[in-house]
Amino acid sequence: MLSIILILFCSLFFTGIILRTKSITSGRKGPGIMQPLRDVIRLFKKGAVYSETTSIIFQIAPAIYFSTVIMACLVIPFGSYKGIVSFDGDFIFFAYILALGKFFSIISAMDTGSSFEGMGASREALYSMFAEPAFFILIGSFALFTGKTSFNEIFSTLHLGSSITYMLGGMASFVMIMIALIENSRMPVDDPKTHLELTMIHEVMVLDNSGFDLGLILSAGYLKFAMYGAIIADFFIGGLSLMYALPLFLLIQTLFAVTVGMIESFMARFRMNHNPQFILVLSSVSFLIFLGVLLVLEKFI
Amino acid sequence: MALINVIIVILLLTIILILSVNTVSKGIITLSTTIIIGLSTSFIAFKALLTSSYEIVFSGTLLFGTVPVKIDALSAWFILTINFTIITGAVYGFNYMKKYRERKNDITLHCIAFILVHFALLGICSVQNGFIFLLLWEMMAISVFILVIFEHEKPDTIKAGVNYLVQSHISIVFLMLGFIYVAYKTQSYGFDAIADFSDHQSTLAGTALFLCFFAGFAIKAGFVPFHTWLPYAHPAAPTHVSGIMSGVVIKIGIYGILRMLILIKTDYTTIGYFILFVSIFTGIYGVMLATIQHDLKKLLAYHSIENIGIIGIGIGIGCIGLGATNKWMAILGFSGALLHTLNHSLFKSLLFYSTGNVLQAAHTVNMERLGGIIKKMPRTSILFLIAAIAICGLPPLNGFISEFLILGGLYNWLYSANLISLVTIVFSIGGLVLIGGLAILCFSKAFSIVFLGNARCIPPDEIHETGFWQLFPMYMTVSVMIIIGLFPSLFLDALQRPVNLFTHHIVFNMNLIKVGAIDSLQTFNLLFMGLFMFVLGLLLLKKLISNKKIIKTGPTWGCGYNPAGSKLQYTAASFVRSYSKLAKPLLDIEKKEVEIDEVFPSGKHYETDPYDKIERLLIDKPLKLINKIADLFLFLQNGKLQMYILYGIIFITAVLCLPLIIDKIIAILHFLNNL
């Protein structure tokens, strides 16, 4: 219960913090932290324009996309406090339910019959496909490390003791940040602020969405960020009591947002055909984590 | 005993009746016989699945001994799957074939073959005698061949049919080898003899015997590299036959493998690793090729290969669990495999049936010529969408449940693993997830190109939704899929007895970490209900809010350039372009491209033709070699009648003289010996 409230709370500010970091680093005054939220509220109040080409898929997809993100948030624990639901293999459910949302956002983009949106959809499908093994291998390593197979149990038994385990935690956070960036279509893989449709991925997929639907998609994006932030935080707050865990959680979320903002300020977007290589690197890093776990468990003879 | 006799009598009566009535009645008779046989055997199978197995023994002949017929829990599971798919297939086919009613003779043959396939499949699942098993296997192979070549006036169909026929006979050769070897050693064709025989042999001999059977069954199931017949046969057949072939005929190979696993006592760990690797390769290769197909039926055929791979991964995990006496792992692996067998037969037949509807309405299944069908055929489109979500293994449908079990088995293996198995696990998990990701890419392509957007070509006739009775079997299938998705524990309970056949001799080791993956299934119906409620709530909210707002429609945002409309849309080839560029070294895509060099270019063509690399390597090249050798003897076939008569005379003389010559040689040898 605690985790979902915290995720919802953090999602309110997350994108604001990213924008604020970007504006500070580039020396602009920039919008306030609450601006993304105000955008969403404004969108909820607006009417909508639908393309003549679209069908029912286009109408229901944003709602499904948003719901899948909420369902995924339900299984995320807060340290040793369970999420709303917790069961063995809940991380499988987590990844697959997000994939369901992605499937719908892809076909909803294709529903418009626009070649730009087709381009974005095809890229999104390809990149998230490559990101998936990294996530599963990462969680698999931690499952092996802790001997447990649910988010909550993994995180509450995860103790970062020796120096190797700190390295593992660091690498895991790296992989999770990168997965979060890919899943949210942010900078080195995709540039949300680009002005050319040919170079967009996620933004171009929602070109035709407007009003309530666009509001849902945007807020799902904010939620997704906070959700991945929560997972990263969970790597570190596992055994701690609430008094330390709570501030640490908020600190990590803020740090994560600032990191994303910094990456976006100081990095250029990769060339599209370099993206798959970059994403495959993630799987290799996860595999390294796996080997690290083997080392810690002394499975090597 | 009585029931089987009754079924055989009904079968014969039906065949006689079909021969003597008019076309419409042929269909009705086939349909009703299928339903009667299906329901009566399902009744027995239900009992066998839930309580005790059904067993009778026919007195056979001297040649093949007694014929025990036994329906145990494993047979029952497959019989129920077969009956469901065949009955829905028959109802669908009855409506689908209305367009072909003037082809009387073909329909007669088709109906008879259909009933024989059903009977043969049921027989294969229940008979316990190798000889009869092979007879039924042959009967199935030939009837399926007849079903496939329904449109025999097309050369491609005949070619695909013959390809299938040849390859399924290679499968029979392997099976015969296995059965006859055992019969030679034990003087019995009974399945018990196989079990006895493998008990008294070294594990190596058992493994060899199993591999022999595995090769035979793998051809039928479509494991890579034995899959090459499948992508030809499925598209060539009428759609309901493709659905049945993909749904149950290839599953009979899985049944065979599972049956042999129960019978042959062997080194389960080695076998498990072997099956696991073959299956991961099969799964990835199948889906990789499926993604680049632009013929919807061919795409689905390659997806069957992928799903056989997923089932195989489950079986592999189960076997390794048996070898390591890790009961939970074995249970998760085998239940995942068996449930996925059922699931795949459901969603794959549904996908084929929806494709059939599209084919009849638009007269093509080439994706590049389709588009925007959802507006004309909303029901078919939604059914296809549901099946697509299920086959991608996405929640809240049945595909997710079985993939969840298999992944659960893999994660459970982590705790009792050494270095080698750990690396295997990581690659298996990576492979399985990659298969899932590619399936999403593939089906988002298939669904959106065929059903969404604007039409890419003007169809020959106006496209209409299919009639209710053709959609009815599809609704039935979809409801079972949703029930499995929402109440998986129900089916897991039903799977207890079939899985127990494999795992009964493993004692529960309490030190093993208990897997809750099976318990987790109970939370799913709550979660999925929650998802439904949430989506509905959001849609309602949207409706409420937007009631007061202005909702407009307009053209799709074209970034300032909109005139070309439907021609500017993304195509199937462009949707997977970045993927096919990445996977280029592994694939075999033939491109025909014309360079544009004039200032005012005229219309140009661009063609891509995906081909199967393994087929080129394993089928085409050896065939070419054989042809080359055969060409050396071409001079013999010179078309002169005199020469042919001469060959005949030479042959007859040779046959007559051969014994004499051999006698002489023996005599000379004797003489030499005596010296």
C-alpha cells in the first residue's frame, strides 16, 4: 500500500524535476516543477480530435496503456513492505503487463495509418524487445542471489554486504536506469524534445492523440518513471526501517530524476541504427551482474 | 469395448452415407459424426482425466499381438484438446466450404478424410500397440494430405502437399525403426514391451531409442531443422484444415514425445538438455522467420514452429527436473508444456479462422495488399486481436499462464543448479523472453497492417463481415481462452493427473524450496478482473468528461503533407525493416530492386522474398546433389520403346540368373575351402 502511494506521489514531481534540471543546466529560467502536472490537467479539460482513419483500437488503447502501468505499480514493494499484491514470479507479471500496454500503444499508433507513427511504432516494438532480456536476467541474478522469486522477498532479503555486492547494486541501478530511459523513450535512445518527426520514437506515436487520451498517455509516462525509480530505490532500502527508508527513497527518486535531466542536457541522441547495439549492451551488463552473483555465491569452482 | 465398436460402426456408416448423398448433406453428416464421436470420447476422456483410466484389450492377430487400448490422463488431455479443435474446426469448415459446393467429388473426399483424421488422431492417443499405432499414423498422414490438397488445381498446393507427404513418411521411417527394433528384441509390439525393454538396457541404448522416436515425432511436430514442410502445407490447405493441422496434428508429435518419455527409462538430464536446446533454437528460429513473412498464413505457420519450441522448453525443463529429482521443477515444466499445448491449439486455430474470414472477404492474405479491415469486419478483427494478444503470451489471456509456468520452472531451477545449468538457465530465460518480444513485434505488425489503417489495394468485391455461424466456433474458442486466462487454477487441477504420470516416482524432497508459481495463479483472476474494471472505469470517465467537450474528426496528422493517403502508409516490410536489417546475417531475404536513375522516374517495383536458410542448407542442397547424380543416368531414359523392352528383358534375365550365379559362386567357395 505504502509503495503505490509513494509512487503516485513521486510521479507528480518527477518529470518536473527533470525539466527543472534541464533548464538550470542550460541556464534558462524554465517552467516550474508542477508544470507537467498542469499540462495534464489542462489536457483532461480539453476536447479531442480523432482521425477519420482510426477505429475503436485508437479509442481504447490509451485507457489500457494507463491501466497496465497502474497494474504494474501494484506489484512493486517499498523495501520490506509489500506492494498491494505480491506473489512468486510477480516480476514476470510486471514485465508482461507492461508489454501488454506497449502492444496497445503500438497498434494504436498504427491505427492512424500515418507513416510517421508507423515508424515510431516499429522502433518502439524493436527496442523494447531488446530491453526485455536485460530485465529478466537482472532479476534472475537477484533471485539467485537471494533465493527468492518475488519482488518483495528479493528486496527485503537483499543485503549489500561486501564490496562486490555494492558493485552489483551499482551495476543493477545502471541497468535499471537505462531500461527506464528506454521504456520511457528518453535521451540517449529517443529525444522527447526533438522537432523532427523522423527522429522521434514515442512522441511520434502519440501525434494523433489529443485531449483526455493524451493526458492519460502523459500521466502513464510520469508514473512509469516513478515506478522504475521505486525499483532502483528498492535495491538500497531493503532491510532499512521506515525512518531511514522513507527519506532515502525520496532522495533516490530525486537523484534519479536529476540524473535523467543531466543525461538529457549533456548527451546527444544516438543515431537510430546505433540504438540496438546500445540496448544489447544492457543485456551484456546484466549478464555481468549474473556472473558477479555467481562469484559471490562461489558457484565457480 | 462396446463404445469403440460403436464408433467404428458409425465411422463406416458415415463414409458410406457421404458417398451416397448430395453435397449439403455430406457436410451435415460429417459435422454430426464429428460431434457424436467427439462428445462420446470426450466423456471417457473426462473420466480418465479426473478419476481413473479407461482400459480394454482387443484380441489381435498373430502378426501384431493383442491390442490394448488405454486412455490414461495424458491421452485424455490430448483427446480433449483434439476434440475441441476438431469440432470447432468442423463447424467452421462447414460454413467455410459453402463457397466450394459445386466441387462435389472434392467435397466427398474432403469429408471422408476429415472424419478419418479425427478417428486416427483419437486412435493414436489411445492405442498401446506399436503396429496399430503406425497404421493409424499412416492413416492420419494420408488423410491430412488429402485435406491439404483440396485446391489441387493449383500447382503450389500439390507441391506443398507432396512435400508434406514425403516428410511425414520420413517421420514414419524413424518411428518404424524404433518400434520394429523393440519388437525384434522383445517379440512384442505392445507399449509395455518398450518400457520393459528400456528397463533392462543400458541408459545409452535407452537414449538412442528415445532419440530415434524423437526424430520421428519431431518431424511431425515441426522442431527445427525438421520444420520445412510446415510453412508450405499450412498456407496451401483450406483455412479450417490449417487451423486443425496447426492446432492438433502437429501436437500429436508432442504427444508422441511425451508418451515415449513415460515409457522409456533413460538418462532424463541428458535428454532434458537436448530437448531444451533444440526447443530454444526452434522457438527463436521460428519467430525470427515469422516476423519477416508477409503472407499471413505463412506467418502463422512459422509461429506454430515457435510455439512448438515453447512447448519443448517446458518438456525440457520437466525432464531436467525428473533427472535432478526436483519435483517442483518437473511439475512446472510439464504442466506448462501441456497447458501450452492446449492454449496453442486454441489461439492458433482462432488465428487461422480469422485469417480464413479475411481470405474469403478480401481474396488475399498478402498483408501488403490488405488494410483497414477492422472497419468492415469488426468481429473478425477483434477475435484476431484477442488471439494475437494470447499468442504473444500477454496477460490476461491463456498464453500468459503457460509461459508464466515455464518461466516459473526456469526460475525454480536456479536454486538447485551448478555452473553449467546456471548458464543454461540464463540463456533459456533470455531466449524465452526474446521469443516473446519478437512475437509482439510480429503480431503488432500482422494485426496493424491487415486490420488497421487504410486499405492498401481496392478489393475485388465489397468486404463484408462473415456470417454468424462461421463466427460461432470462434466465439467458443475465445471463451475457453478467456476462462483459462481468468481461472487458471481450474486447469492446473485438471493437469495434476497427467503431470503425475511423469513425476509420480519422485518423492517430495522437503528441502526443496517450495514454488509458489502455482499458488500465484490464484491471484491472477483478481488482478485481471482489476485490470478490466480499471480500463472500463477509465473509458467511462472519458465518456463522462468528453460528453461536454467538442469531439471533432479530421484527417490523420501528416506533418504538412497528406495527399498520397493510403499509399503513404507503413507496410509490413517497412514495419520490420530495422529488425530485418539487424538480423540480416541470420536470415535469407532475396531482394529485387530497381535503381532509380532517370530525372522523372516511372513506376518502379520492389520485391522481397524471405527464404528459409536451414531449408536451403538441409533440403535444397542435398536434393540438388541427388538430382545431379541422377542426371548421370539420364541417358537410360531415351524414350525408345525398344530400349525399354530391352531393359525389361535384361532385368528378367538377371532375376532368373541371379540364384544360379550365386549357387555357382557358393560351389566355387566350397571347392576352394576344401582345397
